[in-house]
Amino acid sequence: MRRAAFWFLNDPVKRIVQIVSLLAVTALVFGATTALAGSPKHHCASIGPANGGALKWGKQLRGSPRIEVREGLNWGTPELVNAIERATDVVHAKHGTAYRIYVGDLSRRRGGKLKRHKSHQTGRDADIGYWLKQKHSPGYFRKATSKTLDVPRTWTFIQALIEHGAQLIFIDYRLQAPLYRYARKQGFKKHQLEPIFQYPHGRKKRQGIVRHVRGHADHIHVRVRASQSVAHGKAYLRKHPNAIAAQPVRYKVRRGDNLTRIARKFKVTIKKLRRWNKMPRKSKKRNRLRRGQTLIVGYKRPKLPV
Ligand SMILES: [Zn+2]
């Protein structure tokens, strides 16, 4: 072997071939590593429902001359990050440069529970400040009224968000009115606006992408479909069923109920019922239940978003 190698190196033609092929292999390996480092290895996975799920391999929304981000909780699916950035670009392109839009919380890096939010757990939700007529220093949300709202920019923004996969947009009902009227003036027919606005059917009507939810007078809440990331989330969950926490199943105590009966009804042990509901083990009142009291009677994995 040794001899053969020696002979091989001594042959000038073969030596050149050897050096060239060595260089080629090095270049290939180097190229592959750089490519891997430059692009994410995994596709983002949006796992479980927005109010009880998780996020993996999400993307961070970065600040730009057009977007001001709050530090920290700005991870989302690429679909969400893209929708915010593109919709902002559309507003600038159509209405001229405006001040930076202020974006609040998206999700945590790995998703999951977030303080002050019910959803925002899977990288599909974001809170965004309103476009206002008057330039103001951002840094926080400002309450918008029908007088201060920049209606044309907001309407353009809503349309662009929907075009980029928004499936729910929470906007205070009082702000929906001027937006709706403006859209009508722009030539949109009633039937075209039906699938978009809850207005004018009342703030309780479950219709339209734009809906009233309390607490949305100073910011828009947007949720995107993120079909690709959700599909990856479903695949991920099949492999890792424990990726998201099971949610408690609750039951309201009725007249005549007792622990034994409830335990039998939900096919669980009394011991478990006591533990889940933090009931005292050594007390005279240990078995007492109040009518109308809510008990945790089990834990169930949440349904996946459609
Ligand atoms: Zn929100």
C-alpha cells in the first residue's frame, strides 16, 4: 500500500489530478456547510391551537425604518412575519412614507403561554398599533378614535393583511364604522365587505374577519392562517405528542352531585379529582361540593387548528 501511494504521488499527471480533486472536495464541503448555516435546517412548526400551543423554529420580526418592534417577544411563523412586513410595505407604497408602525407582542421563541394574552402561543398572532393621522413618537400603543384613526392607511393595511393570510383581525367596533364607510366610498360593494367586516351587524355577530373584541381600541390583533407552518406543526405533533400541554376539562357541579358520582361519570379516581382541584385531604369539609362550583375532571390534548 505504502509503495503504491508513493508511486502515485510520484507520477506528475496523477499528482495534479489528485490535488485538483482534493480542492474540489474541500470546496464542496465548505459550500455545503455555508449553505446550511445560511438557511434554517427546519421549517417552522406552529403546533396546536393559538390559545394552547407551541412554536418551533420560528422567525423573529426585526425592527426596520418602517417597523418598530418591542424587545423580546417577537417570534412568529414566517407567514406572520412576512404578512406584517409586506402589509406595511403596501401602505408605504400606496400612501407615501409614514412614521414607523409599532408592533407589540407576537410569541415567545418557543411559543406557549404569554402574560396578558389568551392566544399568541403558536406564532400566528400579533398586536400592532393603529395607523394614526398625527405622527407620534411610538414606543407604545395609542388609543385610536374615529377622529384620530388614519382610515385610508388602516384600510389598505387590513386588505394587505388579508391578502397575506390573515384569518382574524380584532378591531374595536367603533373603529370599524369609519373603515367600513371609507371602503364603501372607495367603491366596494356591500357583498364584497360582508366577509371582511362584522360591521354593521353589531359587535356580537360572529361574522367577518374584522371583529370586535374588548381591549382593541389601541391596537389591532391579527391572526394568520400560516398553513405551511401549521401543517409542519401537525407532523411534529404526530412524532412528539407531548409537545403541547394537555388542557384541563372542566365540569360545573350540579344539585345532588358528589365526588363519587362525578368520578364515575368521568371515569377517574376520587384521588385524582382531589389532586387536580387541590382539595384538602384532611378536613371535615374535604368532600363538600358547592352547586355551580367548577371542577377539573380530566386533561385533554387540545384540538388542532383547521
Ligand atoms: Zn393580541
